[in-house]
Amino acid sequence: MQKVLITGSRIASPAAESPSPLQILSSADIAASGATNLQELLQKNPTMGTPTVSRTNSNFLTSSAGVTTVNLRNLGDSRTLVLVNGRRFVSGVPGDSAVDLNSIPTDFIDRVELLTGGASATYGSDAVAGVVNIILKKNFNGVLLDALAGKSQEGDDYKKKIALTFGITSADGASNLMGHFGYSKQGAVASRDRERSALDQTSAIRQGHPELAFVARRPNFSGYAPQGRFFGDSEDFTYDANNNIIPWNQNGAPGSGTGATGFNRSDYRLIAVPVDRYLFATTGNWAFNPEHGAFFEGTYASSHAASNIEPFALGSDNVYKPDGQVPAASLINGALVRNPLVPQYLYDRIGDNDGDGVPDYFFTRRLSEFGPRRSVVDRDTFRLATGLKGTLRGWNYETYLTYGKTKEAQSSTGQVNVMSLRNALEAIPDVDGTPVCRDVHARQEGCVPIKLFGYNSITPDALKYVTAPGSLLTIITQRLAGGSVSGEVPGLPAGAIGVAAGVEWRSEESSAIPDPLTQSGLNAGNATPPTMGEFTVREVFVETRVPLLKARPWVRELSALATFRHGDYSTVGATNSWNAGLEWSMTPDVKLRATRAQSTRAPNINELYQAPSQDFPTGLVDPCEGVSSSGSGALAVNCRNAPGVAVNMAAHGGVFTLNQADQQGISGYNRGNPKLAAETGRSTTVGLIVTPRAIPLLRRAVFTLDYFKIKIADAIVFTDRQYALDQCYNQNNPQFCAFITRRPAAVGNLSAGSIRYSDIAATNSGGFGTEGVDLTASWSGRVGPGSLSARLAHTWLRELWQQATPDADKNHDAGEVTANNVNAPRNRATLNLAYKWGPYGASWTSTYTGPVSLDDQFLKSLSIAPGTVSVGSRTYNDVQFTYDVRKAIQLYLGVDNLFNAKPPPIISGLPGNQTGTETDTSTYDAIGRRFYVGLRVSL
């Protein structure tokens, strides 16, 4: 009997059944979906969680626009290992291990195997939640052309694809060569083109009023408007369309006499990022003789994506940090000289607010003259794998070398050079009264005074001087080398012992280098320095399958399985992973399987080496505020021991007191941690497989029922700032005090003891877990004049939780949509039906997402009982019809979201909202009904 490899084991066996829960999507499933990207199909599987990056949630990301990743069990993209033909694929996200599925052509895929549960012992680090193993086609003869075109009912989301797959196989079938060329295009979907997201809005929910959650306050325009908003000492004002001074009226309050003066950001935002892809892939096997041969795999993917958001919102505090006071005049030889570009109306209403002898004002303004903030990304992925494989004295062997590289070049527009802007804002009259920049050196460098007052007031020359194009260059490099042997050792009464063993070496490098202005924080944003790092790992593994019993009453076969892997990382040192399991075939129709596994995940490069990037957090509450010098509790003691707090108390009558500047003057850094250790996951799976061939009606049916439980200890998390403050002072946990820096003495208007830096860093303090049941059922056979196949996959989620520290309470997320955009319904299911009758074919896919409540922590903060505000279930139906014109030509027509099911109104301000979409686009369809038509030709 022919033996095959199945995901989850390195030992070939006659049974194509994994010892762990496994679901398979075939090339027929891919063709019936009309998907141009594999993520579109995988997200319909109920084992999948919310992806961190997709075409519909990456418009606001500073990098990775248009990338598509997968997230098994909602445990994180970094804990889902993506393989191609059982080997690792280079990452598409800098500093991470997540693979960009854009780089893998769907038409070149034979099947996708989804294994859930820990698999690090078999495949190495990152397989804590499971494995997505993409198996490419082989032994293909001839040429296949597949072309399609489509668009949404609204006339956008244009989709085009043309793919050419070809192959040749030797007469004996031992050698083959395949190739694939493909091009696909997915168009943009603008927020303004869907009524629900055409205007800025926010949820009306407030303290104690759950009924207002899905009531939109509309419009809810931005206070940063293209004409500017300017603040004197006692009033603020703006301009109308004719650049006349009028009162500010952000949303157009009734009876005000003026229309809305705020800005609608939704005019510029995208629901879906446009992506163009060019793909080339090839595989080949060359048999030297019947026992030995060589293989290779090559992939090149080039993708182009463009994100688009509203013009930059500039505040004077971005330019004159931290207080935002803009000088309206200059002291020249001791005389006060007014900036001629500052309106007299404003100049008459301001005074000297900072004691430097110059009157000051404040402003907010949308830089509409700069145009939208647009990022154009060109991403190239190259991967080559080659090796030898064969059979030697009854043992199978394989060696391989793999090299992969992803390069991303991003250019962005719409940013401002802060140093140039300061020079341009500080203007004085020249001898002829013409405004010029005050600084002589700036004038020599081309400084042009800038006027911010009113619509379109920035001249082209001033715009050219202050604009700051941005760039980001990222490079990810992966190198692999490995070898393995597998075979059987005879000796046991129940059969031979299966054995596999091997060694692997891997190197990962990543760098992300922004432009110099971004690195220094001089483009009105926070400073973001380069992040670079690398690590290597050497690993050995051994796997065995031991037959214990055979051909006994109620024991057709009973086997024990075990795998062990030892790794030596250049970063975290030694790691150990293992799994142990049993397979018990009670009868030919009933089989039980159980696996217990320990998986490890070494920290990725971002978690280790992310350079400190400055942030200015808002809304932090200092636990020490109001604490007295006479307090005897742990909080009072911890606060008094902090630098500067006792000095502050002495100056304020024994009570720690903060002013507004203290609360607004907090900075902080987000950084990696090179001292991180590997995290450890424990998983348990118990499954039942039933193939009731003795029942005539069900003899072609297969049923599986699998229980899963995964728990991750020492999980790598980025600690929340408010949580760190609470742990340091209220919970007496000194390790979190290292994230907080206080001022030992007063500095200007900032008080002694006030928080100077509140940092975020990666730590091994977290925990994650999930538990539930997977059910699958499939059947195929003759029905009427044709053949029917049906498959159901259902996941019931019992638990999904996370912890900030081992001692903290678990935050339960099952059945919720959370503030960090995890959507975890209790029930998810997918039903696939396909019918073929002569030249006619039809397929139907129905995807069900159960109801979820809003995040319980969010509701508690509003004094609303958890579980009382919910989002209803959604079912999406996709159909495809095919007609075989002749044996080699097939026409097909598809409709996605057949009934045009609307997404739930997860409005801005609610957990799960994706900016610009007014829903959770990672889970729900925000585009609507879509049509496509295609042609397949085989030669």
C-alpha cells in the first residue's frame, strides 16, 4: 500500500489521517471560491481568527498595506506557522514571522492542510496555535489558462486575474517540471461610497446607556479643518468659504447661523486597499534513477498597494512642543515686530503666555494643500528551495536548502518638515513690507513664509519648502538548511516501529529603516528609529510511531506517537518541544485520537530589538495623585519611595499634587526587550473519527469531532501603560516600576515627582488560552442525474482568554468583539455544497458567524453590565455556476455575498471598529454583493 505524508507527522503512513485535528481545502475549493488571494478562502474556515493584516484593515497601518496573514484560533499571527510543501516560507511582515499570502499563487496550490494544536516538535518554533501547510501542485501535464473579471454591485472593488499554469512529466512519471505566471488586480473601495461610512460619526454610547451603542452621532467632524481653527486668549475662530472670519461650529449646531466648520475625514478613507500582484512560481523533480533525485521550488511575487487617508492634522503643539505656543511676532533689536501674515483680528486678542515678551497663539489645521496622506508600497518576495531526496536501503531521506527574501519600499506623501515649518511660521516684513522668514540662514536655504489662515492659503512655494516626503525600506531574509531520514524498524508483534529524525538550521534577519525626518520625529509625528536584528537556531528532532496492538477485540490498531525537538537559539538559548499521542482504531469505521503537546515560540525580531520609538500617551491616571505623606498603606509607601514624590508632597501640604502640565507632559517609549525568553504552549486534543460504511446511506460520509485546549505560559506581550502603573504602585510589583521614570525635581511648570516617561516594552508576563470543539461532516455520492458533495465545518468556542501577568485575573474574550480587534463568536460554521450534472456545475458556500457582545472591559468602564450589548449573527452566501463548453473549455459565473448581507454597525468608538469602515472589516463583509465571470481553458 502506498504511504503518504500528512501534516502533523514526518513519518509516511498508509492512512491519510493526522494524529491532530486536520482540515483540508482542495484546489477545487479554491477554484469554486473565485478567490484571487488565499486569505479570502481561509477566512471562511471556522478555525481561523481575526487576521492582524488584510486588504480591508491595513489602510491605516504605517507599513504592510495590502499584506494578508492568517491567525489560527485567535492566538496571533506569530503563533500560526505557514509552510509550503512542509517547509518554512519567508515572512512578509518586517520583524515578524507572519507570511504574506499574497506571495503564494492560488492557481498553483493543490491543497491546504489546516492543523490546529501545538506542532512545534514537528515543525519548529511558532506552531503554537497550529500549522497552515500549503501543498503545491505536481505531476501536472499540459497548459491551464484561468482568467476572470468582476466588480461589486456598487461599481467598485474591481477584480481581474489571468493565470497560466503549465507542466510536463516524464514518461515514467518520475521527473516533472511545472511553472506558473499570474497577474491579479483588486481595486479600491472608498469609505465615501458606502452610505454607512460616508460621514465621520461616533457611537452615542455613554455611562449607563447601553441602548445608545449603535446610535450614531452623525456628523462627528474633525476639529482639524482645512481653513484652520485659531485660538486667542479668550476666544477661537475660523473662516468661511470666502475666507471671512466666523465662529467655530464643528458639526453645524442648529440655530448657530453657520454651517458645520469641521472636516469630514471619511471623504478620503478606504474600506479596501487596492493591490496589484505579479506572480511567478515553478517546481520540479529530476530523478537520477528510481531511488534518488533532486527537487526545487521557486517563487517570485511582486505586489503593489496604495493606502489613502485624510490630509495631515497639524496642531501647533506638533510644531512647538510641548505647549504649542506660536509666536505672532519677533523681537528685532529689542523691538516687537508683528508677523505680517498674522491677521490683526487675532493679534488684537492675544498676549504673552510664556513670558518671552512675544504674544502667542494656538492653532489646529488640516493640511489640505498637501493632499491626502498616501503610501505607495512595492513589495517583492523571492524564495528558492532545492534539495535531494530518495530511498537508501529502505529508508527515505531528504536534504534541502532554502533562501527567501522580502523587500518592501514605501513612499508616502502629506507629511510636514517641522523645522522648516517653524522657520516659515516666524515671518517678518522685509524692507519693502514683503513677508520673509526671520532666520537669515533659513532664507538662504530657500525658506518661504507660510500663511495658515483660511482656505488654500498656503502658496505652492511655501508648500514646496515645508513638505516632507516619507519613505520606509524593509528587508527580511531567511536561510534554511536541513535534512531528515525516515523509515521502519521491525520487531514488535503489532508491526514495525516508524521513525523519523533530522537536523535543521535557520537564520532570520530583518530591518526597517524610515526616512531621517521620521527617525528624528521632525515630520510632526513621533520619533521612529530603525529596527534591525537577526538570530539563528540549530535544531534536532526525532519522531516515532509505535504499534502497540493489532487485530484484537475492539482494537483494530493501537499506536503510540511521540516527537521531541531540541533547539539552540542565538537569542534565548535552549528550547524543548514535544508531543505524545495515541491512535486507536476500534473498528474499521471508528477511530479515536489524542495528543498532548508542548510547543515553544522564540521571540521575533520586533519583540527583541524594536528600537525605542517615542510616544505621547494621553488619559493616563497617576495612582499616586492625592496620596498623602501620612498614609500607611502599600500605595502610599510605594509612592513616597518614588523619585520626587516626597518633594512634591512637602511643597503641597503633604499631598501629592499634579497640575495640567504634569498630566499633559508625559512622554514614553515603545521598545523591544533583548532579554526575552521563549514562550511555552501546552495543547491537548482528543478526537473521534467515524466513517459509517456499514450504513448504506452514510457509507460515503466522514464525521470528525475534536476537542482542543491550548494554554500559553510566559507569553510575550507589550505591557499596557496604565496596567504597569497599577502593578508598580497598587500591586507592589517592582518589575513594572522599571517602565516608569519620574522627575526628581521640578522643571519649569512641571512638578517634582510627575511622570516623565511611561514606557511600553515586551515582557514574558502574559498568558493566553483557548478551548472548544471542532465538528466536521462530509458526504459525496450520486443524487438524481448528477453527483453531490457536501461538507460542514463547525467550531464551538468555550473559552478564549488572556492575562497580563500570571497573577492577574483572566480577561475572557469568548463571545466578544474586543478593543484590540479580536472577534471571537461562540459559534462559527461553513457549509459547502457542490453539484455536477453533465456539463453543468454549481457550488454554494454558506458562512455563519455567531453573535458577539461588545468587550466586557469596555462596557464595565461605562457602568454597563457585560453581555448586554451585542452584535447579531451574520450569514454570507457565495455561489458559482460552471458550464463545460467542451472538455477543455469551462465558463464560470460567481456571486459573492449573494443576498447582499450588510455588516453590523460597529461604529467608531466601539471595540472592533476598523477606522473608516464603521464595522469590523476583518470579520464582516463591508463591500457587499460582488459578481465575477471567468474562463478556464486546458490544453
